[in-house]
Amino acid sequence: MKAFDALVLGLGALGSAVLLQLARRGIRVLGVDRLAPPHTQGSSHGETRITRCAIGEGEHFTPLALRSHVLWREIESETGAKLLTTRGVLVLSSPARTSFTHVENFFANTVAAARKYHIAHEILDAEAIRRRYGQFRIRDDEIGYFEPGGGFLRPEACLAAQLELARHHGAEIHVNERVLSFAPRRADVVVTTDKDTYVAGQLVVAAGPWLPELLDASLARHFRIYRQALFWFADLAGLFGAGRFPVFIWELSGRRQSIYGFPDIDGNGVKIATEQFDLATTAAAPGSEVGASEPAAMHAAYVAPFLPQLSATCTRASTCLYTVTADFGFVVDRHPESGRVIIASCCSGHGFKHSPALGEAVAEIIANGRSSIDLRPFEFARLSVY
Ligand SMILES: Cc1cc2nc3c(=O)[nH]c(=O)nc-3n(C[C@H](O)[C@H](O)[C@H](O)COP(=O)(O)OP(=O)(O)OC[C@H]3O[C@@H](n4cnc5c(N)ncnc54)[C@H](O)[C@@H]3O)c2cc1C
């Protein structure tokens, strides 16, 4: 059996970050993925991910976002890849909102985190939003939080850059190889794949939406998987280019879910999406394609009433999987039955932006037994059963 100091199971957003940070520290590490990341089957595809530094999902996420921005820039300068674009993020909300973003006080938490961590921002009233961004049909009671240092990441390029760098630092990478099982022993973990068997001092399970399949029911019950659909609408009026229209999150009134979106970045259209938590699925479930009627339904319900100048011409659509915990937080914790296995999931629909700092923290735990950023908020123990 081939032996490694550490094995990373899954090389998506978090696994590729863990792999890179372990390899940088001179740890002999193997990364294994059942597919060949970046791919379109999991949670880390679709051209763009929002990144912001003042984190409304909870103050404890903000240090991760701040550190991640530093790491993204480092990776960019080492690889020459273009990963992070910071042209600002606008969060819209109102006292009359009927939707919320992951947690109830998302907007107020965002403002509080910006103040606490001295993150540059502006608070805009309805008039100021209309003056700056006439594309939004803003109600008089709506307000905006604008963070100029926020923006978007290019997820596929982020994964590719981290894997390339990890390889450069000595990581071994096996793609198209599926982990079938892992068995912790006193001194190591035996990992069996469909091609080979390995022993590793530490195992990091970063399987994204496949995570529940690799866990006992007592742990798997903490994660639910939801299919989300993404739509790109044509900017026929030429109003939604990157210089004129921001990355945004909008807590709507009159709808059950928020919407979020991006400017037309590469001429592919304006990506707009909402979230759904009504129908759970599994990573193995077939038929995740976008149905023929979905773009028109999305446009009628979530685009036309709020962004009336955006055309109904859907240039592209795809789906992606959320892995969600009951409190919309992450799980990064030792397996309850073995200190040699770390379960790592930057889940709940907002983890991409934090993945390099989480990867660094996991690597620090493996290398030194403790991390610079406090990971206690991500322990299993906090979770009630979903
Ligand atoms: C539609 C959508 C929009 C999002 N928007 C944002 C956003 O704007 N901002 C933000 O910060 N976050 C966002 N997120 C969340 C973020 O993208 C995810 O939290 C993150 O990508 C999850 O990464 P992961 O590494 O956990 O999973 P993945 O990237 O899915 O990686 C898991 C990997 O494990 C591999 N694997 C699974 N099982 C096995 C096995 N048995 N053997 C070997 N390999 C295995 C898979 O092939 C896969 O490559 C969004 C997510 C979605 C779906």
C-alpha cells in the first residue's frame, strides 16, 4: 500500500485548497477525486461566485473572508491566473423583506461586521441606489450596503490554479479515481478506491455534496442537498456590463427567496439565480438538467419585476448542488470516531469565498495541531439534527 502523510478526498473548492496548503508545508499528500476538477457535477462551477468581506451569515466568517482575499491574490501572483475581481458588491434589503439570505438578520449582520472589522462600505438609501444603479426597480423603503472591495471569483480557474500549484509543491493528484471507503486505525487511515488502496496519517474528507454518502447516518443527517438552477439572460439593452452594474444580493419583499446576480462579465449574459430549499436531492440523483420551462418561469417571477430592462432571452442555464446544514454554517471538524479523519465542508451556499482560508486552517491543524483562525464555530456539536 502506498503511504502518505495525508490524503485529501475530493478536490473541489475546499479539497484543492487543503491540498495546496498541505503541499506548501512539505507534507507528503495525495489528492483523490472521482472526477477531474474543475467539473460541472458538484458545487464549484458556473463561471462566478460572489465574494464579500463583511459576512452577514455570522461574524465568525469574516476573518476567513479577509484571509481568503489575501490568499487569492497570492495564488494569482504565483500562477498568473485571474481569479478575483473586486468591483464591489451591493446588498439590498428592506424592513418589508419577505425573503432572507441564509440567516434572518443578514443585512444588519453585514453592516455590523463591516463596522467591527473596519471594512470600507457605504449605506445607500433608495434614491442613492436609483441614481447609481437605475437597473434595479427599487422600492422607497429599500436600502443598500455597498462594499467596494467585494466582487466575484472565477471558480473553475480557482480550482485549476490551486491544483496546479499543489502539484508544483509536490502533491500527488489522482483524478477519475473514486474513494469507496476509509477505515481509521490507531496509527493511520486505510483508504480504498476503485483503483488502489492507500494508508495516510490523516484523511480530509472534502466530498462536497457527496459527503453524506461517505458518512454514517448519524453524521450524514446533518447535511441536506438541494439542486439550484442558474440562468444567464442576454443584456440586449447594454445596461448590465461590468462597469455599470454590480454583483448583488437582494432580499426581496413579496418573494420567498432572495435573488443574486452578476454583471455581464465575458459577454455570456447576466447571471441571475435564486435559491430553493423545498426539494432535497442527492449527488447521485439523475436528471439535474434545467427544464425547458424553467428560464421563462425564473424571468417572470424573479427578473422582470425587479430588473425590468433585462431581456427574457436565456443564453445559458445550468444547475449546481448546495450542501446545507441546519444553521447554514460549515462543518470542519474531526470525525467523532477518529482524530485522524477531518470532515471538511464549506457548505450552505456561501462557502466558496472562504475556501482558501479554510484550507489553510485545515492544513495548520494537520501540521501543527491548531489553526490561526478559530474553527470551533464549525464543529458538529453545535448542530441540531436537521
Ligand atoms: C449555485 C451555487 C451558487 C453558489 N454561490 C456562491 C457564492 O456566490 N459565493 C460563495 O462563497 N459560495 C457560493 N456557493 C457555495 C460554494 O460554491 C460551495 O460551498 C463550494 O463550492 C463547495 O465546495 P466543496 O469543495 O465542498 O465541494 P465540491 O466543489 O463539489 O467538491 C467535492 C469534490 O469531491 C469529489 N468527490 C466526491 N465524492 C468522492 C469520492 N467518493 N471519491 C473521490 N472524490 C469524491 C467530487 O468529484 C468533487 O470534485 C454556491 C454554490 C452553488 C451550488
